[in-house]
Amino acid sequence: MQTSSTTRTLTMAQAISEAIGQEMESDASVFVMGEDIGKYGGIFSATTGLLERFGAERIMETPISETAFMGAALGAAAEGLRPIAELMFVDFFGVCFDQIYNHMAKNGYMSGGAVKMPLVITTGIGGGYNDAAQHSQCLYASFAHMPGLKVVVPSNAYDAKGLMIQAIRDNNPVVFCYHKGIMGLSWMSYFEGSTNAVPEESYAIPFGVARVAREGSDVTIVTLSQMVQKSLLAAEQLAAEGISVEVIDLRTLVPLDRDGVLRSVAKTGRLLVADEDYLSFGLSGEIAAIVAERLDTLAMRAPVRRLAVPDVPIPFSRPLEQFVIPQVENIAAQVRALMHTPIHTQGAFA
């Protein structure tokens, strides 16, 4: 919930940078490392202005060597520092997969809790501006699948600041994913709903608490990141047609607010999971399974629907990219279909 302090309208990029700066001011153990994070301010502007304030010893430029600086980050965290390591594009995590999956995620458990791992990986996710198959994925479900990692995916500036502060203070490794299309960058189009009022003061948003981005009674859309903004636009269109849509912004995948999802679905009886990650073996299937496992207590009016990226690499071609990534009109069409698809309680599997 927003505080009563002075607020300004910030982009997500500005809010993230402000959160990091405030934590660096209050805790000398916090530092940032990564590619182009200094003078350039990060390719998606998440560290703008920090080099001038804190100097090169705490805003550390690295070579293009993800394995090396991710290893340095986990070593620093194990020794009591609080590093923030920027992985420029989430697609690059394959380069340093061993450092993340076998060390950051597991060392706390394998040491019986003796080794703390208070580090944050920040990374740009998502498509929409023709950066092709190796720079346009989301992949947050891949991290959520790995025990030991917390996964944060904000949809707006207010949440981004509070969740970043919470991430820096956490004693566990956190993967903080920001979608390029909602960072508020002047050089690329973005969804205006992500830029909103942000308090000047420091505040933390607890992990594992989903946000009701819009209340409704007919259909629940469970989503996150840029898809929240697309879902809100679709919900506005559908309201003109007499369809009341509730939009649930997960905010974090690990921990996941299962109860928040179930409360909304119990109210509406219809569920659409809207996701920019791949359809198979991902978030959309997990949310659908959570609801399926509670069908004995839920009065569903229609089968669960999933809308996600088909299992193909993200194309470079703009028309093809727009086709595979769910858009506002796709969300609205799926909701309309839900409203006209009754559930069959007998003979469904005959």
C-alpha cells in the first residue's frame, strides 16, 4: 500500500535506480557489478546516476564475462557483502548457468544455513522490439524451477522500488527481472501504466503477496510484468462489453501467492493465465495446476485457459514477433471465449 510521503511520477528504470541508491547509502556492503552499468547507466537505465554518486569501487564495470562476475558476486555474498549483479539480458544466463544453479541456489542449503547468499541478479526480460531469439525471452519460470532462488517480476515503478529494496535486504539469492517494454525508456515504446507515483522515502514490499491490479467478478486474469499492463487494457475494453475482469499481478514467482490466486478464482469461477514466457512446462501450467488441485472447493464456470508464447524461438520479424507474443486483443479474445465456454461436468474424458 502506498505511503503518505511525498511522491513523484517515476519510470520503472528510475525507481529501480533510486532503490539501489538508497540501499547503497544506508548499507556500505551493497555494491553493483555488470556490463555497461557505470557511465552508460545500464543498457536499460537501471543504474543511471549511481557511478557519479558512489564511484567505480562500488559501481563496478565488468568485461563481457558473465561466468566470472557472477562467480565474483557469489563469493562476495558468501563473505558478507551484498552484491547486485546485472545480467544484461536474461537470455545470457546460460553462459553462467553453473554459477547460478549449482552455487548461488544451493550453497545455503548444502552448508546447512552456515553460508548466506545475500545477492541480487538484475536482468532484462521480454520481447517487443525486434531483438530476435537470443535477446527477447522471459525465462523467469526457469529460475522459479530451481530450488533456492527467489524470483521477482514487477509490473510498475512503485512495486519495482519496494521489491528491489526487499531483494537487496534478503539473505537469499534473488533474481529480479524487469521487462524492457515497461522500463520507461525514451528510445523504445513502452506501456504507460508502468510509470506511476513513487514515494521518495525508502519502503519494502514483502515477497509472496500478489496485487489485485483491477477488481472484477466474471473472469480472473493471473499475470505479471508487462502482461499486467496489457491485461488492464484488455479489461477496460471488455468492461465496455459488460464483462468484469479481475487482474491479479503476481509480482513474485518465488514465493508464489497461491492463496491470492485461489481467492480470486473462487470469486469469479473463470481463469485465464496470461504469460509472455513459453507455454509448455512453465508458469501458466503451474497456475492451472494450483487451481486444478482445488477443484473440489472451487465452483468453476469454465475450463482454465492459458495464453502464452508458443514453443518457438522469438522471431526477429516484427509481424512474426507480434504474432507469437500475446497482445491486448489476444487477451480480450480469450476472455470472451471463457465467457461463452461452459464447463462440462460429465463425459469430459469419454
